[in-house]
Amino acid sequence: MRPRPWRQWTVRARMVVWITALGTVALIVTNTAGVVLLRTYLTNRIDGQLHAQVRGIAARLPPPPERQDTKGTPTFGPSSRMYRFDATGNRVDAEPEPLPLGTPAQIVLHGTDGRPYTVDTADGSWRVKVAAEKNGDGYVALAVSLSEVTSTGDELLLANAAVAALVLLLMGVAAASVVRVGLRPLTRMERTAAEIAGGDLSRRVTDADPHTEAGRLGTALNMMLGRIEEAVDEQAASEQRLRRFLADAAHELRTPLTTLQGFAELYLRGGMRSRQDVDEAMYRIESEAARMRLLVTDLMTLARLDEERPLHRRPVDLLEIAADAVRDASIRMPTRVVGLSALDERSDTFEALTVLADADRVRQVVTNLVANALQHTPEHARVAVRVGRPPGSGEPPLVSVGELLAPGTPTAAVEVADTGPGMAHRDAVRAFERLFRADPSRSRRHGGAGLGLSIVASIVRKHGGRVELWTAPGRGARFRVLLPISSPTKESPC
């Protein structure tokens, strides 16, 4: 179905046409009403004059024996005429060019009724008034030409038409100007949208006055563009991180695979001639395989977290998970000092804090933080795990990732702090990046792949929480996990 032609017009053209059309209709109605009212006024004025004159003439007429034939001559000038009729409505005078005043019966009816009426002739219209004579022997009719009324109305109509044409012209020009000025913000938006479509997402609409429709549209468009730009930038950053992540993962896998290939080739070429050489090679192969398995396991964990799979949430006691992590670390590394305390070191009681979370994931968070502290600190460094409610104020963290909790939200915190060498600022800001290691060679010796803190950040973010980091060279490192509390808590003695 073909669209109607007017639907293809621009908004500017439609508005100008509609405004001009409405103005035309208004002027036609107004001018027509003015002409009609003027003609009605002039006609009523003539009717009043006819009423007064014909009554006077009828009262002054002499009795029948003394009447003279008026012959219908113009008694009141060329625009008025008088006629006489007998009691039956027949003419009693002669007129060379009589007016079609009506049949005798109509004359009698008009004389009895007394209302003026209009008679149309080839020369124009006449207004006629019939009145009964004083003695009742006949009727007298007075006719006045309406040519002046008609000419006055025609002149007014022509004048109104000329004025209306001028007004419509000015109205069209003014409407086009006003519409053009009013739609100018939309025109600028159109140009901005074209530039954005060309790839410049930084462009914004300059007309954002909230008091106008175009301004509110510009504000909404700017908000939408801001979100689109943020989404595109985030997508680009995500793709960049993914490429870097894949490159780092390939690099991490290349080293153990090269080691495995090297030992295999050495064995095939007969380079391992003693049992001790074979045992040493098998030990290295097993070590590299374990490191690859750990790397693949961490990568699979991150992949599952990225898939946005639903968490198995249930009430989880953070104090219990922290105690288990301390106990496990002490068993794995009995020479290290790992302690459990309240977040408020001045308190001698623990607060059993319950959060609605995936217990296995939260346990993995605490375990990774403790393992990270043990892995990157010397033997004499102490590691402390603290549980409690975070203070309302204090030193702001150097780095924080995750969701920003709303003020007043009941929050539980698990903190892992160490007295190790700490991190430089340039390393701290990248601590939660995937496959990042401040000391790659040292991490490889301890089996780390640089994914532990990335897993921590991903898990906490999925729980709607936040991870904060305080550190400085020579001052150790302190990681704090913040999670919203799901239910009222109670205190228990230490």
C-alpha cells in the first residue's frame, strides 16, 4: 500500500500548512460573519425607516374621491417607490416598470402581517413594506432599493479578502519562521545523530533545557548516548582484557608444555641414562602438570562465574568459614602464624554474622585470600583473619572493586591482613586483574597463576559485595570483603 502523499511531508511543512489552513478557515468564517452582520444591520435599519415612512404616508392619504393617481413615480428619490392597492390587493395606479410585489392575495397578506420582505429583480433587490390605509379602503406599499446595502457588503467583502490574503501571507511567513526556530534543536539533534552514526560516540546534544520538549528530549538522548558510550567502552575494554587474558593464558600454558615436550624429547633421544635422571624428569613433569591443572581449574572457575550462573544462596556463617580457613592454613603450613580475631581488635567477642550467599564460593574467597597472603609473604610474616562489622569511617582503601553498598546497609566483613612487604601502588591497582603477578618468577615457583584475586573479585561482585585493599611498601597488605547481612546477628564469647 502506497503511503499518502502528505505523510511524506516534513514536520515543518505539515505544521506550516496546518497553521495556514486553520488561519484561512478562521478568516473566512470571521469575514463572512462580518458581512452578514453588516447586511443584517443595514437591512434592519431600512426596515425601520420603511415602517415609519409607510405609516405616515398611509395616514396622510386623502379619501377616495380626492385621491390623485400617483402613477407609482419615485416619491422619495430614485432608490424608493410607492404603490397603492385597493382592498382586494389590485393596483389602482399605473407604473411603467412595476416591481413584482406579489399577487393580490399576497399583497393583502403582507398588508395584514405588516412585516417587510425582499423582492428580487433583474436590477437588484428591493425591500418592501405594505401597510393598510387609514380608512381601510386599500393598501399602500413603499419599496426601497437594497443596491447600497449590496454594494457596501461587496466592498467590505473585497476589502476583507485583500486583508485576509495579506494576513495569510504574513501568517505563513511567521509560521514558517517560528516552526523553523522551534524545530532548530531537532535539526541539531539530527546532525548530532548522524555524527554519532558515523562513529563519534562522544558527541552530545547541546540543547538540553528541561523547560522545553526539545530540551527534555535532548537530555534523554544525552543520557542514552552516555550509557551507550559507556557500554561500548566497557565492551571494548572487556574485549581487550579478554585478548590479554587469552594471550597470558596461552603464555602460562606454553611454559609447562614446553617443559613436558623437552623432557619427552630428551628421553626419546636417550639423554636420560640413569634411573635418577628419569625420576627427576618424572618429578618435573608431575610438577608442571599440577601447575597446568591448577591454571585450567582457575580458568574454568572464572568462565563459570562469567556465565552468570545462579548462585546457590543460603544463610552462611562467616565466622565459621573464617575459622575453617585458619585451621586449614595452619595444617598445610604449620610453620606459619595464622590467627583469627574480631574485626574490632578492642573487642574480646566474636559476632556471628550471617549472610545469604553461596557457601562454597564464600569459602573459596576466604581460602584464596589466606593462600595469597601466605604465598606472597616471608616465613616470619604473620597473617590475621578478622570477622565483624566494618567501621563507619576510616582510611579510604587504595583499591576497591565490586558493588557500592547503599549507605545504612547492614554489612558483614571478612578481613585478611599480613605483615609482609606490601605492594607498590602500580601493582596494587592491578591486583585484581586476571593473570597479573607483581613478581611472576616468584609466583611460578609457588605455583600461582595470578588468578586467585580475580576469582575473589568475581565471586564477591556476584554476591553484590565489595573487595577493598589497603597496602603500601613495607606496610603489608589488608584485604577486606564486604557482604550485605541477611538476618539479625548475635554475639558469642570468644
